[in-house]
Amino acid sequence: MERTAHIPGNSTAWTLIFAAWMVAAVSTLGALFFGEVMQLPPCVLCWYQRIFMFPLAIILPVGLFPYDRKVIRYALPLAAIGWLFAVFHLLLIAGVIPEDIRPCKQGVPCSETVIEWFGFLTIPLLSVLAFSAILALLLLTHFRSSK
């Protein structure tokens, strides 16, 4: 009797979680590249975003092998809180956040744009996009799995 590898549960859900993991892994590697290779010191808000992104690069694949739909329960709060920090950081750079609320009093200023590609793509925007993609993939997985 031949045994074939089978993904328990929905294979679409597995693929969506895998995609979320890829986003988290690329984001983690990108943050490490900016800090360690390009020698760009992270600001306080960048550190908080890393605190919520880095565990996703570990938690998501743990939920894939073998597939466990409960991984959404653990990953979703990290992605949501990280997204809030990223949006706050983006609004701070855009000047929407008032001067007296700025969290970076010492060290690298959070309101400073260190990198700007194509005239609009900044590190905080990349963070918002990454957390948004992870949130969308996790929520889509949740709603598809609960049917």
C-alpha cells in the first residue's frame, strides 16, 4: 500500500499560512539586512515592530508542519499589534501625529526617513504593507477554515 503525503485540513489554508510565513520571513531578513549589513540603527518604533514580526517567522512554520489551524490564534494578535505600531510609525513620519506624542526622545529619531525608494517607499511603509499582508492572509485563512 502506497502512502502519500497529505496535508490535514484544507490545502488552501496551508497555502495561505505558508504565504504569510514567506512575508514574515522576508520581512525578518529585510530588517536584519538593514540593521546588520547596511548598519542602519533601528529606532524605538522599529524595535517594537521587530518584536512582533520576528516571532511570526518562527510561529507560522511551526503551525505548518504538521498543519495546525490553531496557529492563526497565536499569530493573529502578533500581526495586529505589530500593524498598529507600523501604522503609528507611518503616521508619525507623515506628520499626522502631534510633536508631543513622539515616542523617540533618545537615540535614532522615529520621525526621520532613512530610506526612500521610488520617491515614496520607506521602511515604515514596508512594515505596514508586510503586517497588512500577513493580517489579510491570516484572516482569509480563518474565514475559509471556519466554513
